[in-house]
Amino acid sequence: MFGSIISHVFRWMIGGFLLYRIPFPIVSTKPLKSDPSLSIIIPARNEALNLPHLLSSLKRQIRHEIIVVDDDSDDDTARVAQSFGARVVSAGPLPSDMSGKAWACWQGAQASHGDILVFLDADTRLSRNGLAKLRDTYQTRGGLLTVQPYHLMRKPHEQFSLFFYLVMFAAMGAFTPLGHRLRPRGAFGACVVCSRDLYFENDGHRAAGGRVLEDMAMARHFQKRGIPLWCLRGKETVSVRMYSDNLRQLIAGFSKGFASGAQEVGLISLLAVIVWISGLFAITVNLVRAFIVPTMNVWIPMGLYVLYAAQIRWMAYRVGNYRHSTAALFPVPLLVFTYTMVYSLIQTRFIGRVSWKGRHLNTR
């Protein structure tokens, strides 16, 4: 029993190590050396319902250029974007060696004029002064800045995204006590900031080619060229509401690239995440057994379960508006996560193709 306790505490500590500190963008308190112009580039494929939220939030921000890249939409994406004063650019025919989003971002960058390029997914929205925070943080750090939006949720099924978000952050290897001394193993694609010169000097999104996870591919390309990569959380800066229709949409959305992402982050980060996740499964099984088998001590597994639940709550509040009950009942979203990972693995490794928004993407 003592050995089991030590094992659980060790795995619990691994989780705390992976998500020790998650920095976020801030407005600079010191005068900046320059006042760069910004170009907001939004790749959009059938995003007529999402665009109003983002474009409305951009109205309250500092001076900027807005470009919406219409990626062969068959809804009112272009008309909605124009109604908010955005400049609409057609992505044009998709090359065989490019993914849809990467191509749209590349086309938008070529049409832009800003000194700093800010790529935003259409389902994101900016907090007040969010754009100023991105600008100031980028001018302080440079390189390639990526920010994972704070996850906003309203429907019960959206709470099942918990472990997708936590694992996404943990696998980056960017939030340990080692800080920037440990190079990030990935990037966040929903919000990417880069100077114009650096972007084009390094082929920007074109370097991602036809990869499903264009953010990971582009970040790896930049890192190979010695360009620093920064990963931050978006609380009080940029937020997102994803897969809000139903649970099926949530599973389909996360499954399209999650298994591929697991292969991109590196063996050490992946093993650390697996060790932590295995602890969550083990304590859940132990607690169930303790209630079923009369001779087993129920207090020790219950205490360890509460320890894990408290840790998950501490992690979750920093990345989304997750409920206390979601952390307390963490085995439920953990099962949804596991099912989706298996489904994603079958799609990406055995079938070799995923479908999203009417397109088929090869994953081999």
C-alpha cells in the first residue's frame, strides 16, 4: 500500500511539473521603441456564424488592418466579413501540397501590409485591450508567438473538452519550472503572432505544406532556423468557443489531429503526460475497487482521488471556465478523451485520412 501511495504522489507531481506556470500576454508598462502597424488575418471556411463575435471584438482594439480569407465557403462568410468592414480575400484554388488553413493564412499574409501579422481562428474573440497585449508581448519577446485562447463554455457537453485542453498544454513542455530554458515542443495555432519580415523570410505557413497540424509544422520549421518559439495562455486576452453544437462535433473536431499531435511533441513530453494520465486511471480504478471489496481501505484511495481532483481544478481554471464538478468527476471527461484518442489514432494511422469541413486530409 505504501508503494502505491508513493507511485500516485510521483505521478501527481509529474502533472504539477508539466503545468507549473502558464504565462499570458500583458500590456507593457514601459514605452515601446516603436508603434508597429498590425494586420489581423482570419482564415475562414463557412464561418458566417462565428465571424460576428470576433469582428465585433476587434472594433474595440487599437489601430489595425483586418483581412478575412474566404476559403471556398458556401455560406455568407464573405458578406458577413464585409458588413463589419473587413477586407475579404479569396484563398483561390488549393494547391495539392498545402492544407486549407495554411494556404488561407499564406494568402492573407501576402495581401497584408502590417509590420506585425496576427493570425486568428474565426471562432476566437479578443478581450478588451487583447490586441494591445499581443502587440506588446510580441515586441518584448519577438520570434514566433503562439497563444492558446481561453476556452469559454456554456453547454454541459463542452465540459468534456477538459483533458484535450490540459493535455494540449502539458505536452508542449513549455510550462514547467524550467521556463524558457526548456524549448517548447509544439505551438498553438488559433492565435499566432509574427513580424512581417520574419514570417516571409522563413516561408511562414507555406513551410507547413499539407500537414494537418499546420501550427506544429510551422513552429518546428522556425525552431530549426534558430527562431525562438513562445507559447502562452489566452486568459483575459483571447478566448474561443469550440464545438458548441453537440458532443459528436466535439469528438470529430478534436480527433482530426490529436493523435498526430501526440507524435509531434517528442518522446519525453509524451511519456510524462502518459505517466500523469495513468495515475488518473489508476486512482479511479482503485477507488471503485475499494467501494466494491469490503476488506479494502477506502480512505486512502479517496484521499488520493481528492488530491488529483484538486490538482485538475487548479489546472483547469487557468485554461477555461470549467466547473468545479467537472474536476470532481474527472473520470467522465477522461473517458471521452480516451475514446477520442483511440478514434483519432485509427483515423490518422490506420485509415490515413481525416475529414473536416467537407475536405479530406491525408495524415500519412
